[in-house]
Amino acid sequence: MTASEPASLAVDTSRPHPARVYDWWLGGKDNYPVDEELARKILAVDGTVLRGARANRRFMQRAVRTAAESGTRQFLDIGTGIPTEPNLHQVAQGVAPESKVVYADNDPIVLRHAEALLHGTPEGSTAYVHADVRDVDTLLGRAAETLDFEQPIALSLVALTHYLDDEPDGDDVYGLLKRYVDALAPGSHLILSQVTPDLSPAAIEQAAANFRRSGTPFHPRSLPGFSRFFDGLELLGPGVIPVSGWRPDPEDVALQQEGIVPVYGGVARKV
């Protein structure tokens, strides 16, 4: 059980952070007034956001379980967020106790909670890397201290890509994802979800405007824009779909009765 980087990094409470905003939506307590203020503003214009946060979390659990049941024993979760049970390692190691899991995030609050993320099974291992998704070489280098990149890995970026832009002189999110996928061995999985304007355009545009006014970039993507992340990979059924409908459990079917959430999800395999 290891955590990378010291826990003395200062927390910036002058601006909201996506991990802490998401924590508020999930009913957590590891957020600050600035995070709650933005979370409430977005909730006021997009009434699906609380349901969407829960549905997105459940999608992660089902997608990870699917990868683990297919034989994958290594997991790299980028944009981990503040711990909310069941965490990814609990799902993966619940299927296969020997699974190795690396979490990565750039929020010092998540770093402070790394200890909670590192209590895995005796047979497996969990580690935490404090790094930004844009710093590919650093993040992969530290992840390789735990994971064997010659063997299949399930790479998870859940509710992260909508904070990254498409511009070549900016985040270049498509180029960024390609670098991560290129580093994976055949048989690996890519697990993604992100907000879309397709299902509730007016509400999502207002939510995006609130994010941007707070200093947080936000880039909802249409179905073609999101599907592009999976180019060259083999999509698992049912393909790209709103997260609550991706291989739903009975609880998810019940939640769908409350309405579809504007978040796409998908899982693909590198062949």
C-alpha cells in the first residue's frame, strides 16, 4: 500500500474543485463553501445532477466488475475523486482479490484521503499517485511502480474528460487519451463517462456556464464527440449509451424510471 507525494500540499479553497463539487452532490462532507456554492448553482439549472452523480458512480462499479469478470487484474483509475464506497478497488478485488489498483488525482484533498483508498485485500495491492492527467509521462511512470504495462489494464476516466478541451494547443483531450491507450497492452479496457448536451441541451449549457464562471473549464460532448474516444477499440455491448442503461442491475432499472441522465458511458477493449 503506497501513496506517492507528501500530504503537505496546500488546498486551494478560493476556487471550487470538480472532485469536491462531485463529493457534495454525492452527499459527502469533504468540500468547502465555494464547492457547495457551485454545486447548488448547477443543481438549480440541472435538476438531474444528483441522480446523474449516483448513476455515474454505479456505472463505474458495473464497468469495473465487467472488466474484472473478463479476467483483468490491473486497474488504473485517473480522476479518482474523494473516496465514496464502494470504491473501485473494492469492486475489482471483490471479484478477484489479487487485483492491483492504482488511483490518480491532482486534488490535495484526495491525497489526504489516500489512506482510505489503500485498504485493499491482502492478496492484491492498491496505490495512490498524486498527478495531473495531463502529465502523462509522470502519471504512467508512477503507476508502473505497481502495475505491469505488459499485461492488460483497465483504464478508468469516469466523469473526467468533460473538464478537458479538444484544442491542440490546450489539453488536446483526444491526443491525451490516445497516449494512455497506446501505453496499454492488448486485452486492456477503457472505461469512460462524460456529460453530454444531447439529452438536455439548455440545462447543460447553463451548468457549463456556471462551471466556466467559477474558473473550471467544462466541455460537454455530443454522441459523435464522445464516441471518438473509442476509435480503434472494440466497444463492448451495448456500446455508448446513457450511463444508467449500460448493463443495468435491477436497482439501475428502477432509477431509469426517474428519467435518463445526460451522461454517456462506454467500455471498450484494446485488441
